[in-house]
Amino acid sequence: MSTISPVGTRTEMDHFVLLMWHAFLVAVFFAFLWRSDARGRKILFAKTFVMMAVGAFLLGWLMYPFP
């Protein structure tokens, strides 16, 4: 997916960057949805983000040899 930056140059979006952005947003949403105190939110955010990021990386690595 290509995007046009404000100065008009073309930039490429990396799938891994988009995956990390998605994991970040989902982890923030779940942290605010399920926890009411700041410490609980931080812990849930960290766990959720790491599980999504590492899980996606490992799943991609396992699927790499297959077409």
C-alpha cells in the first residue's frame, strides 16, 4: 500500500509496522475496557501487546515456507 506524504513523495507502508500499530491500538482499547486502575491497565496493555506482537511474528515465521 502506498501513501502520499505531505511533500508529495511516495512512501511504502510496511506490513509489520501496520501490525504493530494495530496491536498497540487493540491493547490500549482492551486495557481501558477491562481495567479501572492505572497499574492494571499498564499490565494488561503490556501483556496484550506482547502476546499479539510475538504471536503474529511466530505465526508469520511458521507460515513462511508455505506458498
